[in-house]
Amino acid sequence: MAITESRTLPAPFIESLGQDYGKQLTNLTKDAIDTSQFAPTVAGQHDLQTQAATLAGTTGKGIDAFAPYLSTAAGYTGPGAYEQFMSPYQQQVIDATMTSFDKQAAQRRRGISDQALTAGAYGGARHGIAGSEYDAASDMNRALLQSQLQQQGYGQAQAGAAQAFQQQQGLAGLVPSLYQQDISTLGQVGAIQQAQDQAQADATRETERMAAFEPYERLGFYGQGLTGLMGGYPAQYNFTSMPNPTPLQTALGAGSTMAGIYGAVKGANAYSNLMNKLGG
């Protein structure tokens, strides 16, 4: 008895591609990928950022830049603050003014004597009283003028101390703000440069990652294309195999044939004998 075997096989070129794909996949995946070559990295601080940090931490230039100015301003307060602002020429001015006053007072004093002499009262009581009253008034005016000059100098010195105090206060706010602007500018520009360095590092890392995974992506496209061919290509064919009969199968077949022939002959003879008997 013959046995028929049927198998559905892919097109030969697809089978060849499948074998090639299997070899490439095995070779590609047998070794682990060295991920260290595209591991994430962080760009270091830029030199400008380092300068900003150094400047911020420098005494007198960072957050305490106001300190020396406030310390100086403190010296312009208190009862004796005016002394360092007194004019060095004040006493000379006072002396010159008093000398001029004394000369004018002496002239007026002689005028009183001249008037008394003209009136014939020189040396008399009225002359003496007039002179005494003038001297008292003159001395008072002299003292008042001198005190006014001194008070004026003191007031100017106090105003100078107050102005210096305000100037130092202004510097205590201005200087730190200027330093802060420098620090901020250095930090901002440094941050921009750091971001640029980070972008370059990321681009390099991505380039290396793409290079490392390119063979896998290419093989993936290869596999997708091969899958499409295997699932939709119509050029498949059926292979049918019919083995030759064995000697035993041949003998059995021959025996069956002979038995059929014998049965047919024997049957025909029996029918003929029966008909003869009926006719007879």
C-alpha cells in the first residue's frame, strides 16, 4: 500500500533569507552591548560660573560687600563725629574776624572821646558812662560774633558728618548691587555655556547610541521585511512523496489478485453445474 506525504514549503529564496536572518541574529545578540559608551553625563560648571561663585564668596565682594561701608558710616555718628569735618582754617577765620571787629570797635571808641572833647565833657562823668556802655555793648557783640562763627563751623562740620554718613550708606547699598550684577552676569553667561556643553555632550551620546543600536535596527527592518514575505508571498508549493512498495506489500498485493481471479472462476463453474442439473 502506497503512503503519500505532503509538505508546504516556503519559496526557496525566502528560506534562504530566513537562514541568513537567523545567523545574523545569533551573531549580533551573542555579546552584550557596552552601554557605558553612551551613558548620560552632566556638563561641569563653566569657568564663568566658577568665577561667579568665587566672587560671591570673596570677603568684601560677596554678600558682605556692604560691611566696610557700614563700618565707616558708624564713624560718622556720635557726639564727636563733627570733629573730623571741622575746617582747618576756622580758627584763622575767627581770629581775622575778631581782629577786624576790634579795630572797628577801637575806632568807634575814639569817636566817643572826640565827641566828648568837642562838647567839653571829655573826662567827665558823662564821658565815662558813655565809654563804659559802649565797651560793654562792644564786648557783648564781640562774644556774640565769635560764638556765631564757632556755631557756624560746628554746623558745617555736623552737616559734613551727616553727608558722609549718607554717602557711606549709599555705597553700602550700591557696591553690593554692582557686585551682584557682575555675579549674576557671570552666572547667567556661564549657565548658557554650560547648557551648550551639555547639549554637545547629549548630542555625542545620542550619536554613539545610534551607532551602537544601528545594527539592531537594521536587522529589525530586515526581520520585518522577511515576516511580510513569509506571510503574504504566494509562490509556495506542495511537495508529494509516494514511496515504492516493499517486497511484502508486493506479495500481499499479488495474493489478493490471485484470490480474486480464483474466486471468479470457481463461481462461474458452480453456476454452470447448477444450470445443468436443473435442465436435466
